[in-house]
Amino acid sequence: MEFYDITDEEPARPGEMILYTPRHSIVVCAGVVDNKMRAFDRGSFLEDDIELFKKIKMTKKEYVKRTHSRCKGCGGGKKASNKGPIPPERTMTGKGCKGCGSRK
């Protein structure tokens, strides 16, 4: 994982996760107004100079390793694969979730 400065060539976009350096915490960018960055940090609103924020760069492998997704069908179990249609053994109704195959 790399952290780098926010520039005019690579601006921070609303909804992007960025590092707030004074607290060393990851925040969600809300926007830039008058050289001030607005962000959400653990449920509170934060506004400070752009120089105190850094963009985050992760490789695809690192992103997959650090994130976890739940099955959208049942809210639990493992993530459904996006490798094609659902196998016939997972499509049984009443026998479990169509996405991950687990039971509620």
C-alpha cells in the first residue's frame, strides 16, 4: 500500500477513501472547497487543509486480500463467484441460498 499527495493531475474524488495524516486514519472524501478537504471520519464531519490528506494506492491482489464481501443473496456465507452462471446444485429452492449455497 502506498500513500501519495493529492495534486491537480490526480485529485481526490467524493466517495474515495483517503488517509488523514494527523490522526493516521482512513476517511471518506466528501469534496474540496476553497483548498479545504471535507471528509467523514468515523461518523463525524471533518474539514482541513488538502496537504494533510494522502491518496491510497493498492494493487489488485492487496485489495482482494484486505476486503471481504458477504453474499448479497442471504447476507452471510462466502461471496458468490462471478465466473459465470450459477451451478445447478446451487439453484435448488428451499435448500439454501442460490448465491453461495449456504442455509440461513
